[in-house]
Amino acid sequence: MVLGLIACEEKEERQLIKMVSSVEKQTKATVLDNVLLGGNGFGVMCYVKENGYFDEINDKPNYAYNLKVYKSGSSWVSSNDLYWPESSTDRVSFVAYAPYATADNGITPSSVSHSGYPILNYFANNTDITKQVDLCYAPPMLNKTQVNGVINFGFKHSLTKITFSAKSHYDYDTIVGYKIKSIKLTNIITKGELLLGMTPTWTPSSSLSDTGSYFLTIGNQLKDLKLGLTYQGINNEDAFLMLIPQTFDAINTKLEIVIIDALGTEIKTKQIKLSDIIIGNKFNLGQNLNIRLNVVAGDVYASLNVVSWTTVGSGSSQIGK
């Protein structure tokens, strides 16, 4: 995804800052494609420093706070017009994130009085997974003037994405018709703060009330899929997990997997420690992880596949930077 801020159109001798955006590739079916990003918009914090440079400790978004940029017809527009300062020694700094914060998507930006780089508070919804978003950030563009021309924001993923794929191991297993009925991921921190600095940093919540479980089941978040002999993605397209980067509990953070046969009879419930799958017991910023479930004669085993953001992985939709 690339955002350009273009200085053009003179008005009273001042150059208007225009904003345009495009999404290179879809990252999650219900979030970051061109149409939905255009409707939801993205947020920009703008700082002007008269005869000076951005102060990452003391400066506040004095030019525009959480400016919304969105699509109107075929054009990108902003909720307020911004103009480049006339003086070449007055500099503008920009910090952007996507999608735009709403009461429903779990994103809350720091206040207009917040000093330094902005902070996003985020709730990775564990009650309704479809409300999770692919929260993205752009490296700050600092100390720009109208002579810089186009300002390009390259948006990057900030969360850890987890998808699931599954297969049967033996021909006999396909005759039985095994399915993954449900997956439960326990003891995960659901809230955190993202500092939108030059090096973006997540701080997970330390409150016990912000630790919970994620539950996916057939008919809601998982496909009603009879497993074959090759791995197939089993998440519904709006039910990928987009989780807060964190170090998780090596003992108590587990996957609970329930297997059924073609008749719906429960065959096996198994718990697997996530630390047995993910080295280092950690979700990292911008990771794209696929957990593969292999059903072998009524039992289930898990392994990890790290997927490139620029490839199609495990039955998910096309995803990109």
C-alpha cells in the first residue's frame, strides 16, 4: 500500500497537500482492499515546526490530529484541507496508520495533547473475530517541505496473523471423512499499545483482564471441510486471527482441537502447547503464520509454516505488503 502526499493546486499562493492511496495486494478479505480502505479511510497525524525540526519528545499534532483520508467517487479526499507552509524552513511531519479508527474496530489513537510519536491502543477482538483488522503503520515521514513533492508512505503489517490449514494423513482417514470441528487458542493477551515511531514497538497489556481465548468453529469461523491428503486452508475469509505481538506463556498457552468424522461424531479432543510449535514462545510484529494440522488415524498433530506476505499461503486470499 502506498500513500502519496502531493503538493499541487495553488490557492492564495499556497500549495494544497493532496493525498492519494492504493493497496498493492489484499491482506484480509474484509479489510484492506482498495474499495474497503476507501470507505473506511486511514488516519494521519500532522506536525508543523516553524523554523525547526520534529521533536519526538515534545511535539504534538498541531497541524492535523487524526486526519481522515477516504475515497469520494474516484478521488481521495481528506476531512480538512492542508497546505504546505510557504517558508522553506517550516517543516511538516506525517505519521499514518490504517484503517481509520472507529468505535467498532478496536483502534484508539492517543489524544491531541499527546507529545511525541502517537500511540495506538488496539483490542484484538476475541468475542467477534470478524471485527479484527489488519492494523498497518507507515514509517514516519519527517521534516518535509513543499520541495519534497510526493511523500510516499509504505504501509506495513503490525500484528501477527495466524491461519490454519489441515489434511488427513492416510487414505483411510479420507474415507472416515475427518473434519476440524473447532480450534481454541487459550491464554492470549488481547490488548496492547503500538508506538508509531521510527521503530514501531508493541507493548502488550499486563492486566489479567486483557488475557483471553480465541474460539473458531464450523459454521462460524471454520469451513465445513472434509479433509483430503493435501493441506487446505480451513479459516473462513473473514476469520483469520490478527493478534497482538507478545511473548506467550510456554506452559498455559495452548491449542485445543476437536476432530469429528463425516457423521459429526466427535473423535478426538487434543490440547497442544503452542510452545511446541512456535520457537521462542513469541508472536512478532508483522508475522504471517500458518499452523498446519495433520490428522493421523483419529489423532492430530500440529506444525508451523511461516508464510511470506507476498505469496498465497494455505488457502488464504492474496496478501501483500
